[in-house]
Amino acid sequence: MKDVKCECGHVNPHGTVLCEACGKELINQTNSEQLIDMRYEGSARRSQTYNKTIIDKIWNFFSSVKVGVWLIIITLIASSLGTILPQEMYINLPADVYYEQEYGWFGKLYYQLGFNNLYGSWWYLILIAMIGISLVICSLDRVVPLYKALKAQRVTRHEGFLKRQRVFGVNEIASESDFATIKKHLQKRRYHIREENGDILAEKGRFARWGPYVNHVGLIIFLFGGMLRFIPGMYVNEDLWVREGETAVVPETDGQFYLQNNKFILEHYDKNKDKTFEKAIEKAGEVVKNYQSNVVLYKRVGQNLPGEKPTLKKIKDYKVRVNLPLQYEGYSVFQSSFRNELSKMSFALTNQQTNKSAGELTIDLTDPKMKYDLGKGYSVEILNYFPDFEFADNGEPTTKSRVPNNPAFVFRMVSPEKPKGETSFVAIKQTIEPFGDNQYKMSFKGIETKNVSGFIVRKDSTLWAIILGGIIFMIGVIQGAYWNHRRIWIQNKNGQVWIAAHTNKNWYGLKREIEGVLAETNLAMPIDQAQIEEMDKGGV
Amino acid sequence: MKKRRLVIRSIILLLLGSAVVYTLYANFTKDTKQKVAVGAQAPDFALVDMQGNKHQLSDYKGQGVFLNFWGTWCPPCKKEMPYINNQYHQYKDKGVQVLTVDIQESELAVNQFAERLKLDFPIMIDTDKEVMNTYGIDPLPATFLIDKNGKVVEYYTGELTEEKVREFMEKIKP
């Protein structure tokens, strides 16, 4: 494949439609009566011309705007499919159960098709990736030839090029003073004027042509930012539950940081205090005013093995409230949730006949003692402790988890009357005496609860890329939308003065500008040939 | 000219392709990735057992270590514990140490459990789940086999049979 030499002397790359320098049509695509297709300046989009190796074939596939548009449409449809039913991360049952149970056969199908985790699925990621590749290749394939063509353009253009511009007019004669006036007017309108052999090319706003490509660069940086999230350590989003009074390691910090939760605070709006909201509160019932955890952040000093008690250095006190996270070294700790946990249970050792108490004991449910001595020969032993009690399939009492959701105990109650002790099984709202009638019982006195604060630990080192991408994206949009690339050619041909003009958009604005430029001269306003064509067709 | 074009296109496609491949790879390994891989050095830790003795993994260099994570509330743990205890007696003089780590339970629960099942191998409580997080344990029970050089030989989750326990012990016997 050879380069094409135009009659004006300029050498164009193979596949060029309009000579980069003079605009002569090199490949006849349309009949010579029609207007020229000015897209990409008639430059050679390489993809359209070379198709030899597999690399070229892949390249050409992605460089097609048609392919790009289809990729976007398919991704749009796929994205909307994911919104029909809740995604897996928002459900609290196993996915294989949940979908069928909640939505019947449709849910089952939805799950079988893998739509339960659509946005993390390989094919969805590949779709997004293909859009990214298409963006890069489409842009490269167009911006390079376009840049070259605009750079190579000469002032003097081929007759065919001028004649077949949308805005075109012929004047028989023009005086020197007319040219001077026109130049003055053009300068006033900030046109960049080039002259050659008495021909004029006035151009402005060329940089508007780069708008879409700047925009694409922004998008690619944006996608790159999204990709960064997959690099370990760049993006952290973890739950952290800390009981009041306890200290926990902050996840994903390599054991660097510890968070102590001193107190969780839940405040409601008070009808009597907040008079403004009285009616609203009456209508809505309880309205939460504040979720807050008073925490202390510690940093580990020196090294310690997992399991060993670390030496901690206090960094700061902070009141973590909704939208007011604790921030340190790129990490943010957000208040996100709370729950209430049983922490202590109190019982009284009571004589069943006299109903007299021989003493009380309080059991710490996360760390119960083996034996509670009540004095005077009374004591209680815990033979068995089930923090989350249930009966197993074989009828034995067991525990479902380590969390004290439903504590149950097997007690041995020792009293002066029964020095060998009596056995009693005590769970919430039930007492079983396995060996017949006991003299003593454990009567329930009360419970204490403890708040557990739920935090989200977040670190996002990809935000800069997302923000930068967004800014560049907007710059591109503005660049392409608010500026027009306008060119006006005023040239001497066959002893006449030809005027032609081109803009990438806003033809009305261009025509008004030409009117201004030609004012106070004898030159006639060129005609909008596209409008004439329309009228011919429409018969208006 | 043509050659240069091919080279440039190949480089661009290669760059884009590798970015895509990396993203896909990272996405699919992020959930399944084992924090402590087989063949890697087992992370050192130190915990105190129910009798108050400190056990540090690196102290057992030269011996095989059968490291088991469990909870009293987990039924398969309950089943496999006696098997582990039996094999512990068979192999403790042959250079295999058993270390078991309970996840964040009360001393009472662990002591009573050990007493009921007559367990006498070292039991430690991971109060802050630090060792659990270091080893990236999710479902219990989980067993790590560590050889005499401190390398992880095998990682196994789920209930063990006595036969399996013996097989494991045999595997890490120095």
C-alpha cells in the first residue's frame, strides 16, 4: 500500500479521502454534486485500510464506533438486569435458598443465570473492559489522523473542496479595501488568519475538536481508578464490631491500629425539648437524633506476634458520629450500625418454700466464673454454659454460636441443707429440675445489656484517579460543547472571489458571523447549500 | 512504517489486555484467596494455654505441628476432638505437636468442653481473633499441617476422621 500524492504536491497516507493540504477529493465516495463529508477532515482512519495480521483485525474490531455503541447498549441492558432483584450482597440468606424462596421460578432462574452477583461477574467485567479498550482504540484511531490533517492543511484549497462546502458563495469581484475590511472584521472576532497568494484562511476554536478525546482520556483514567480498587491495599471496606469497653484490632491495617469503644450513645428527638418538631415526632414516633461512639484510637508500638498482648500508644480520642468519621493515615472509621447484646444476668438463690433469698450473683456472660460463693455455706457452680442455647437433634442441650443470644446454664446449688448440691437447668423463661423436686431454685433477677458499635473501616486510595478522571471528563465536555471549530476560506479562483465556510457545529452562529465579517463590503453572503438541498427535497 | 504500526498496536493491545487480565484475576481471587498458602511459611504466633503455658509456634521448629482451630459450639469440632486427642498420644513422642486454638470463647466454656471430652493437648483461646485473622480462617474446624521447617504442608477445613488425623500426623512426622 502506497501513500497518495495529490496534484498539489502533498503526500497523503493511504486511505485519505480528502487531501490533507488542499482538500481535493482523492477517493470518490459521492457524486461530485453532493456536499463533502467533512468528518475527521476526510483523513485516513488507519483501521479502515490495513487488515492483514490478527493484531490489525482485533484493532479494527475495537476501532469501530458501531462496535463501541453496541458494547455500551449491551452493558446498559446487563446493568439494568441486575436491578430487577436484590443483589447477593444485600440479602441475608444463602443465595441458593433466597431467590427461589422469595421469587419462585423466576428467582431460581435469576440465580441460575448468575444475575445474583451480576456486577462482579466475569462477563460484566469483560464488557466494561471492552468498552475501555474500544474507547482507547477508537480515540487513537481518530485523533492522530485528524491532528495530522488539521496541521497539514494549506490556505489555498482545491476548487472541488470549496465548492462542495455547505456554506459557499461566489463573487465576481472584490477590491483591496474589501479584503482589508474583512481581515479587520475577522481579527475582531478572534480568528487566526493565514494568507497565501492573496487567499485567506481564517480559523478559530480548533481546540474544540479535541474535546471528545480529552473526554475519553478522562473516562479512561476513571476506569483505571476503578481497576486500582482490585490492587490489594488500595481499597479497604470492612466491618468492625466493638463492644463497649473493649478494644479491637482495626482490620486490614496489619495490626497497626486498635480501636477502643468507650461508649455507644443513641439519642432521640425529645418532643418536649425540640418544640419545632413536635408534630413530626408525634406522627413518626421515635426519631433518632444521634448515633455516636466515643472511641480511642491506638497505634501499636514495636512488634508483637499475633496472640501476644501488644503495647499500645494512644493517638486520639474521638466521637464517631454518622458522617463524621474518625480519620487517620488515610483510614476512615464510620459509625454504621449498632446492636444490643446481653452482657450480664443476675440470679438469686431462693428457697422454694420460704421464698427467701440466700444471696445473689451476677454472671458475666462473656466470661462466666466456675463457682460463685454466696457465704454461709451457700454457693452456686456452673456445670454447663450454653451462650446461644438450643436443643440439638438428639435432644441434648447445645449452643448455636459463641454469642450470648439465648444463655442457658446448668447450675449446681449448694446449701447447708443440701451440701452435695442440687442440679437445675435454667434458660430464659424456663427451669428444668432433672432430678425431681429441688429445695432451692435460681430465680431470675435481671439482665444487663451492652451496646456493640458497628463501624465501617474504609480506605480509598483510588479517589484521586476517579476525581482526576471526572475533572478531565468535564473539561473535555466543556471544550467540545462550548467552542466551535470554525473556518472561513476567502480565495481567488478563476478571477472570482470564492467564499466557503465550515464549522463542526452551530451553523447558524457561523452564518451570523460571516454576515458580520462581510458587512461594509461589496461581497455577497454565501449560501447554505444544505438548506437549499432540503428545500429541493421538501418542495417548500 | 508498517512494522512500526504493528509494533505500536501490539504494545497497546498487550497493555490493555494485561490490565483486563489482572483485574479479572484479582476479582476472582479476592474471595477465595487463602491468607496462608500451602508451601508458605506458617506465620508465627504466641498464645497462652489453659494451664498458663505460653506456646510460640517457632519454638516447635524441628517438630511437625498439627494446628487446629475450633469452637465448642461447632458440632464437627466436637466430633473430631477425641480423634485428635487419641492421635496426639500416639505421636507426641514421635515429634508431632498438637496445638489447638479456640476462637474467642469464655474460659469456662472451653474448660468444661475439654473436661467433658477428656482432652489433654494444649488448648489456647484466641481472645482477640488475631491468630484467626492472621491465618484467614473462616469456617470451623480448620486444620493446618506445619512441617519441621515451619512450612504449611496442608490446609483442611471440615470434620476429620480418626484415619485422616493419623494420615495427617504421619505426613508431618519429622
